[in-house]
Amino acid sequence: MKHLLKLGDLENADIIGILNLADQLKYERKHGIEHPVLKGKTLGMIFQKSSTRTRVSFEVGMAQLGGSALFLSSRDLQIGRGEPVQDTARVLSCYLDGIMIRTFAQQEVEDLARYGSIPVINGLTDYAHPCQVLADLMTIRERKGSFKGLKLCFVGDGNNMANSLIAGCVKVGMAVRIASPKDYQPDAALMRWAAENGDFDCQPDVLGMAQDADVIYTDVWASMGQEDEAAKRRAAFQGYQVNDAVMAVARPGAMVLHCLPAHRGEEITNEVMEAHADEIFEEAENRLHAQKAVMVKLMK
Ligand code: CP
Ligand code: NVA
């Protein structure tokens, strides 16, 4: 494993290796055991979109590993004035030991990896959010003990989160159900792959898809970059809300996860969100541990 561009590129063993290391790093952190294994290394973090969790967890994680992180806003970089990604990749490779990038097009992340000579980590594109799903899988395994026999149901927009959940959950052997309106389904090629390689279904029927699910997952109706479509999307996603009716058909004791930020009253009710706050905020914490594991695997 040279980069983390999307979960589809990883083997099951890569994912399990990251999760095992993440568990170890979490344990060590809780017990005051330091692990400065990236001493002297620098991660550049390019952001073309906003972030709370990704920015802070990567920066803090790098500090805990003994290295440092540079926050590079596209507003300040020449990339924001049109310097090609091929050139940016080659220049940054001279100074840095790794790059985390949050941007729009998946192709930009792939190009950064292709033209640069250092590890590239996808910190979210319109297509994928692999770091989030590694933290999600870590949280599921922590609470359920293993992935065996588990079913995850994602309710809402077939966006970057839905795509990465399909790839990650199928790779670890979970069943995946997606409840999305017809015009907002996940990536078609990824759904074909999931149907061929796992237990997968995608239908507009929320209660049918959520039936007996062990994990219910949702995300915003309008992602970053889709702000102009917010009103249209609000209409299209009526009924695609994680609420008591959805929880009533899920398996008793089902977990609820949300990548955050959440829009209470839209994709999730305040009641469900608060009833599952322990899981959702542990999921947010696990971003730190899972990403530290990714950085150790790629940059040590
Ligand atoms: N879940 C997530 O990636 O959050 P941020 O947008 O705050 O980084
Ligand atoms: N789908 C959301 C995820 C945010 C972490 C977005 O892309 O804005």
C-alpha cells in the first residue's frame, strides 16, 4: 500500500492491518504510552473545502506521532490560481513526506499520487471519503466485536460516504443496503462491483433496506460544493431521515453512525442523534486513531 486514494484500491488485509494498528495506537494513547514513530516527518494538508474533524485530527495525529503538519489552504496555494496538479505534486514531493488532500475531483487526488513521489491520502473528494470509513469500521468492530454477519444500511444521498461505505463494508464482509432516491444513487460501477462481490442492494425503500440492520448510517442531503442544490435536494430527500420509525425496523441494539457535520431535523432527528451520541462521537474520535495508523503505514 503506497497511497490511500480510495478503499477500492486496498486489500482486505490492508484494511484489517490499519484497524489493528489503530486499536493499538488508541490503547497506547489512553495509557500515556508515547509513539513518536514519525519524528522529523512532515505532512502537507491541502484543503479546497472546509473541515473540522479531518484538519484537526490529522494535525494532532501527526504531532502525537512526533512529526509536524502544514495546513495548506487552496486560497493561499498557487494551485488555487491554476498551477497544475502535476507541478504541485512534484514540488511538494521535494519538501514533504506525505500529502493529505481534500478536494472536489477524485482525478486530482489520483494525479497528485501519479506525478508526486510521496504517499498521498484522500481526505475527501466528491467520490470518496476513505479515512472516514476506516474510522467507521474501527468503531463498528470495537462495539460489535467483529464484522461477521453484520448488515449496514446507509440512508440518504448516494454520495462520497455511500461510495466509501460500500467499498469498505463489502471488503470486510459486511452486508450493505443503500436507501436512496432513484436519482441520487451511489456510483453505478461501484454498485455493480458490490453486487458481484458481496451481499448488496440499493432501493428507494427506506424501511425495506433498514430491516434488521445492525448499523444505520446517514449523511447530509447536500454535500460541500452542492450548496446551490440545497432546496431541490431537501424536497428530493423527504422521507430519507433516520428517525424512530427507521430504528424500529433495525435490529434491536442497532448502532447509528454519522460522519458529521449533522443537520438535525433533515437526515437525522435530534432524538436519534442524541440517543446514539456515544457511538457517533466515538466514531469522530476514531478518525484520529485510524488516520494515525494510515500515516504510520504509509510514511514510516
Ligand atoms: N467527517 C468529516 O470529514 O468532517 P470534517 O468535514 O469536519 O473534516
Ligand atoms: N458528504 C459530505 C461529507 C462531509 C464529511 C460532504 O462531502 O460534504
